[in-house]
Amino acid sequence: MIIALLPLGHFLIGVLSLLWQRGARRILPFALLIDVALIGSLWSRVAGGTSVSLVLGGWGRDLGIELVADKISLGFSFLALLLTLAVTVYLWRERQRPYFYVLLHFLLASVFALVFARDLFNIYVIIEILTLVSFLLVGYERKARQIWASLNYLILAALGMAMYLFGVGIIYYHTGTLNLTLLGERIAGMQDQLWLITASTLLVVGVSIKAGVFVFSLWLPAAHASASPAVSALLSGLVIKMGVVVLFRLSTVLDISLPLIVLGGITGVVGAVYTMFTYELKRMLAFSTLSQVGYLLVGIGIGTPLAIAGSLTYGVAHGLSKGLLFLAAGQVVNTTGSAFISEQVARQEKIPRATRIALFVGTLSIIGLPPLVGFCAKGLLSAATDSLPLHLLLVFVSLGTVVAFSKLTPLLNPRYGCSDERAKAISYGILALPIFAFLPASFLFVSWIQVLSWLGPLQAGESVAIIGAGFLVYLVLRGHPVRLPQRIFRLEEAILLILAVFFATFFLLAGSV
Amino acid sequence: MTARTVLLLLLPALAIFSLSQRRRLTAVMGMGLFSLVLAATYLFYHAPDVAITETAIGAALVTFIYVLAIRKTGRLVVVCDEAPRLIARDGGEIVGLEQEIMHGFARELGLDLVVRIVPRDDVGAALNRGEADVGAGGIIREVQKKAELISMGFLPSALYRVSGGIVKDAKHLRENEEYFEDTLEAIREQRSLSMTLDLARFLAASRLNLSNYAVERIEGEFSYCFLVSQDQPELLIQLNAYLTRLTESGEMERLIERYMS
Amino acid sequence: MDVANGVTIAVILFGVGIFALIIRRDLVIKLLALGLIDSSSVLFLVSLNAQDNGIAPIVHGPGANYVDPLPQALVISAIVINFALLALALVFVMLLVERYHTTDSLRIAQQVEREKRS
Amino acid sequence: MKSTAIGILAILLVSAFCVLLLLTVDYHGARGGTDNPYLAAGASETGAVNLVSGIYLNYRLYDSLFELLIFSMAVLGVRFYLNAEKSTKPNVARVAESPVVRIAADLLFGPIMLIGVYLIVFGHLSPGGGFSGGAVGGTGLLLCAAALGAEVVARRFHEQIIEQIEWGILLLIILFAVAPIFFDRLPLTDLLPSGRVGKLLSGGTIPIYNGLIGIKVFIGTWVVIYSFIRHRGEI
């Protein structure tokens, strides 16, 4: 019952705060409190590794819509709560229009609905809500740049969802069900059927456009870089992860591990390269999101319990650090008045101290310094990867991230600093605390014994070595800016690329069975 | 060949036809028709609910909002006072050099051209209020000091000061007549007048009897230009680029030849 | 089997839509193409699950050869969702046109780039 | 890339995509409806003769609620983005010039509204439902606006108030959907008796949802259309 109340409740509160606009801002923290209670009570029921299932309306699984809560859904629910809370506090002083808070509620409603969803069409509807909410949030300030980014996003997302619907159609035609559990039973032993391969490709490609997988998500850098900082934090930290969650749900039923690993690898490498050679702060963070999504996909693709645990822990960890980084980056851009890192360094005396610290913590977490949450997740993932090429790939992505984020080191000069607004500082704190307290975050998915047994000095040593090496590479590369092609981010070329990679995915799938 | 097959084959034809249209309105109407045919097809697939929804939303509502939207998106509004040869009424149409330039410019932007004739003092005001995009009608570049954006000059001009006339009635003594037509009217009636006229308007006025007026040519180099609403700096860039291209390709010379000689 | 069945036509329409989405630079046409793509997915779902000799799922007796009602119910949701996205996209196109005075996607992209650099 | 290159690539990729889809979708005529769980018991379980309505508003009501949310958000977004820029011309009461339009609008308005109401009320018995009925009604109002001028219609339907009503109805719908938990049942359960199948008062909660959704969509459609009209400055 609680499972249904979480999404529907936020839906309800969203409508309520639209009707009572003056109270919209103040309702939100209370709603979040209730959520914490509800999720907590659910947590006690799934903690043992079981899952709680509910078919709405009291129908059977073959008739109604099933909602299932497990550890993974609750972990991402927590991430959603923390990010929303941080964003609300961050914006507490700058009174936003009530419209903004209404959208936040609807975002939460759709996030909760998505993490519990186990029905192909239900997932479609909720992804469309997420599209719409992010679309409205990106263009929220009505700058032409944001509107253009939003529109590109919408067109690609709509294309992706049409593909997804085709996939749903094929699957329903052949199996007669939309429920993922039932689907898993009915397609057992049919993995080599051509229709299933096509349908899987369509579903994977459709969702990937939303999930920030490189070739499919060419809208992402522009949208995330042009949105306001709070919105970027939500999009990068939360909405992208929802696509990854859906890919994970699909991977439990359909056999899509090979394409996920390959797409994840490409995403990671290309994302890392672009992160290294982007000199605009928020755009760099957006590219870094891409490269980290690559990480997640590789983990899901490997498919062992440990890899999945590592990957989804990393999803939460990255959500926290990227949220923190985007919030801090917004403040940096605001105070220095420039989007480029070099100019920000020149004017860094204007950056408040709290922002600087937040930037520092976020960076440390994202490059995987032990014992922060970033390290914990990366360590699990790298412990789970036993094939050498994959391991090298992960190392490369980590290295790229370190090189890229070393660009921020001049910004972290502790000599300067003025005091920050208290609201901003608190919001950083909300996200930074869980980053420091890494253990709870990883316990969400793996038992603590496992965590401690897998994260030995070997992982820590590797991580520190990567950080050192990355910093050295940064020092070498520092004086040589590289301009990477930006044309692929145009709408037309993006669609062509999506089609091309559609075929690649199809043949990967066909080859793997 | 069942009815369903005919409808099904009609669908791609309609889609290709509408999406290859240059005119947006035709394309929208084509897609509206497409939706209707699609709804009929659903009936043949035993889906009356889908057919009704598709008719109500896909065919009716979507088409309506498209039509409402493209009317808004597709216009380039030019405000001007008449200036003979540059932009002036001729029968029911508006003709002239500036009209020709604006017509080409609007077509390049993919917009429909709308020309509104307003009193000459209202040109700037209309631009400021955001009611129009471009101001035209013998605007002299060197005289403009207002807040609007000013395009490059595309044609050299001259200024003439015309003053004098017979005072019929004290209240007729005014600096500016509202429309250029009023000015011509005043000259025809030999009313008192004190006006600065650009070359095109002066040529038109000089066909009338100016013997009672003192005519003086104002020293200096002048050229014609357009005004652009100040909240649209991009439009100015586009307009200047277009004018430069016209000049470089020799097209401008041909136009000037046609209208001014 | 008839070649001109709904499934084939739906896939062809999908192709036409994507093609138009790529090569037409006018944003309004792009949105129309997007609408075509959405319609094609609807046609696909409906025609895939409707048998030729079936009857509409309005029940008036047991045992009759009704078509599957589920895809139709799904598709109604899809149509409404597509309308919602389309209305918003259209509003955004209108705002862009008011600012840049063109519906040409390439030109808007260039101007956005230029604005960003300055 | 040059545009011709893009065009050639596009043709190649798109046609390959179509061929791939057509070849792999093993289409051999639809399956018969014998093993379909909805057909087996749908009418008796939901009480709706129109099985599509039964699925839409009972079995899969959860989807429909979120779909309604999408629609409402779109209405909200359209209003937010279009009305924020103050229209330069406040008086938009320009009536359609051609008398043909006026007469046609006058003549058509009544029947269209009637169709809308019929679709809503009999949505569980015959094709139709809240969504299509509401959309038809909203479109009918557009005709009315074309004949009388948008402002005249807008004055009757005062904007602020109808918006409150619209969201109020959405609130009502969700409350109604969640209400079964107070009777110790799962949310979205149909608590009302399904009634005698085929009668007007049957189908449990489906007619109620149809009515509420119909009014909501009717208002929403009008708000969208009116925002577009206002932004444009004329009809």
C-alpha cells in the first residue's frame, strides 16, 4: 500500500500546492518528512533482500499494474529525497515561483512511480512524465538557449519513446503481457527469436536516449549546461539515473548485457575524453555525467550480483556528488559571472568559502578518493570486473575523470574566500554528509561484510594511483587545449547517429545469442 | 482492394505530400487530413475508441493549435509610412524597392510579410511597443538617433527642407503632416508647411507646384536604411547580412534600377 | 497476406517521419514529422493486435471474436501524451521564433552558439 | 557534413531501419482473443460493456491517472510560457470576418457539444470516454470563440476560476482513486457495485471517472486554445 502512496501522494500534494500557491514552498519539507517515514517503513520490510509487491486495484498480475519495491528502488528513492531537499534548501532564499515547487512534486511522484514500476507501458507513461518535467524545468527561466536545449531534448526523447512503443507493441503481440515478471517467464528459452532481439533493441535504444548513454544522449550536455544550477543538479543526479534504473529492470528480463557493456564502454570513453577537453565548468560536469553513466552500464551489463550492487551504489553515489557539484558550480558561475574555468580562476576571490569546500568534496568523491562514497562504489565495481579489457576501460574512465577534475584545482585555493549564504551552505551539507558517511550508502545494496571484504587495500591503492597518475597527466596536458568536434550535438546529426548505433546494438544482440 | 487497403495506401502518400511542403499551412492541413484518414483506418481495425480519440485530438485539436501557432510564428511585420518608389500603395498592392527587399528577406526567413502603413511618427513607437519587427519607408540613417536598431544603408539619398506656403488657418501650421499623403495634400492646397523630405518623397512632391515654398538641400551624405525593433538584435544581424548579400550579388543594383530610374 | 497491412504501413510511416525529421530544417515541419512518428507507433500497436475478422471490443455476448482491447486502451494514453508533448513543443517553437525570427533549426543552432560565445 | 551527404545517409539508414523492422517482426495475422484475460472476464468484472474503457479506467487506472497528470502539466506549461509574455494587444475580440464562418460555427456548436456530452456519459457503454468527450467539447468552444470572439467566451469562463476548477477536479480524481485505503482496500480499487452490465448506471466508478476527466479535459483544452489565441492576438 505504501508503494502506491508514495507516487500518488506526491501527485496529490503537487496538485494541492498548485491550488494553494502561497504554501507551496513550505509544504515541500513536510512532504519529504512523510516520505522518509514511508520509505523507512518499507525499508524494514525489504532489508532482508526480499521485495514487496502490490498489484493495484486488487487484480491479478496479468490484469493490473504491478508495483514492486526492493532495495534498489528504495536506494534511489533516498537519493531523490536528498537531492530534492538540497535543492529546496539551496533555493530557499531566492523565492521561486510556486510553479517550480509543483514541478518538483511531480518530479518526485514520477521518480517514485518509476523505481517501483514493473510494467512496460507503465514505464513508458512515467518516462514521458519525466521527459515533460525535465523539459519544463530546463526551460524554466525562459532563456533562448535553455528553450532550444529543451526542444532538442524533447524531440529526441519523443523519437526514443516512439521506438520504445514499437518495442512494447512487438513484445505484447508475441507474449500477451506487459508485466516484466510474467514476461520473463514467457520468453524463457526464446532468446534467439528475431522479434525478441528487435524488440529488445527498440526498448534499449528508446530508454538509452533518456539515460544519458553517449550516442543517444547528445542533447544532454546542452540541456544540463544551460539549465539553472538546481535544475541541473536534479537532472544530472536523478533523472538520468532513472533511465539507468529502467535499463537495469529490462536487463533482468531481457538478455541485453553485451550491448550494455559495449554502449557503456563507448559512453565512458567518449564522455571521459570530452570531459577532459571541455573548459566550461557546467558543460564539463554534464560530460562527466555521461562518462559516469558508462560506468553504471558496464556494471549492469556484467550482471553478477556484486557488479550490479557496485553499479547501482555508484548510481546513488554519483547522484550525490554530481548534485553537489552542480549546485556549487551554479554558485561559482553566479559569483564570478563567467562560465569558463579559466576566467573563474582569475576571479576566484569572489567565490564563497562554502562553495569552494563543496566543490572540493564533490571532486574528491567523484574521482574516487578513499574512503568517500565514490571510492566505495568504484571499488566494488572494479572488484566485480574480472576481465582485463573491461578493467582497463574502467581505469581509463577514472583516469579521464581525474584529469578533467584536476582543472578545478586552481579554483580550490584556500587563501581566498568570503562567507556564503547560510541556505546554500546547508544544502551543500545535506549532500556532502552522505558522501562522507560512505558505509550506509553502500549497505543499501550490499551487506557490510561484503563491502569490507571486497574493499581491501588493493582497491584503495589502485584508486590513489589513478588519482596520482591523472593529476600528472593533467599537468602535462595543461598548456594544450584541444577542440573536439561539437557538430555531433546538432539535432540532425544526432538522429543519424542514433539510427546508426541502433544497428550496432541490434547486431550486438543478435551476435550474443 | 478493400476500403481499408485504399485508406492504408493513402496514409504514406498524404504523409509524404504534407511533409515535403514548403508552405507550413499546407503541411499542417495535410497532416490534419492524414489524421482523419488514420482515424478512419482505426475503424477498420475495430478500434472505435482509438478512432474517436484520434479524431478529437489528432485531427481537430492538434490541427487547430498548429494553425493558431503558425499564424503567430510566420509573420514579419513591417511598419512604414508611404514613400513613393520605396514603399507605397499602388491600387490594392504595396509596391516599391523596400517592399521588394523586405519581401525577399521575409521569404528567406520563411515568414509571411505583413506591411502596415502608419503615420510616420508612429513607426518608432510601433517598434518600441513590439507590434512590429521592422520599420521602413524612407528612413534616413544619419538622422536616426532613437533607441531602435538601425540597419546599414542600402541606397544613397538626400534631404530637402521644404517650407513656406500660404497660411490659411493658424491651426494648419505644423511641422509634420501625419502621413505623407497629408503632406502632398497640404502642398496641393498650398497650405503652410515646414518639412524635411528625403529624396524619394521630395521627387514625388516636386511634381506638384512648389513655387510658393522655399526649397533647400541639406548638406551632408545620407542613405536609406531600415529600423529594427530593439529587442531583436538577431534580426538586425540577419537583415544586414541579407542587404550585404543583395549588394554583393548585384541584385540590389538591378532592383534600384527598376524602381528608382 | 496482404502487403498493404497496417504493420507495414506503420513501419513505412515511421521511416518517413524520421527521414523528414532529419532533412527538413523547418521546426514546424519537424514537429509534424514527430507527430507522424507518434501516429505510426499508434497504428502499429492497433493493427498488430487486431484480427481481420474481429469485432470491436464492445461486449454484447460471450464467445464472439473480439479484438484485444488492451492495446487500444494503451494507445489512447499514448495519443493524449503525444498531444501534451506536442503542444508544449509548439509553444517552445513559438518562443524561439519570436526571438530569432526563423524556424530554421540550423540557423537557430548557429545563433545560439554565437550568443554563447559572446 | 553537407546536407546532401546527410540526406543520402538518412535515406540509407532509414530504409535499412524499416527493412530490419519489417523483416524481424514476424507478423502473421493477429492472435485470436481466446486466451485474453480481459476478454474472458472484463465486462463482468468491471461492469463496463466497452472493454477499452474498462481497462483504461479500472484495470490500468494508474496509467490513466499519470496520463492525466501529463495532460495537466502540458496545460500548465502552455499557460506558463505563453501568458508570461504579456500580449501587446489586450483586446483580442476580433470576430471572424466571414459570415460563413459565423453561421457555420453557430450551427455546429450545439451538435458538437452534444457529441462531447454523449461521449462522456456513455463512455462505458459505447466508444468514447472522458478524454475524447472533453477534447471534443473544448474544440467546440473554439468554434464558439471563432464566431463570438475569444474574449466573449473567455469572459463567460473566467480564467482564474476555471483553472482552479480544473486543478480541483484533478485533486478530486486522485482523492477518489486513493479513497479505498480508508475502507481498508488497495488504492485504485473499484468500490462501487458494477451494476447490471449494459445499463447507464453500471461500470462501478468508471462513469464517475469519465465525467470528472471529461470536465477536466474540457477546461484544459479550452485553456490551451485560449492561451494560443491570446498569444496570437486574434483568432
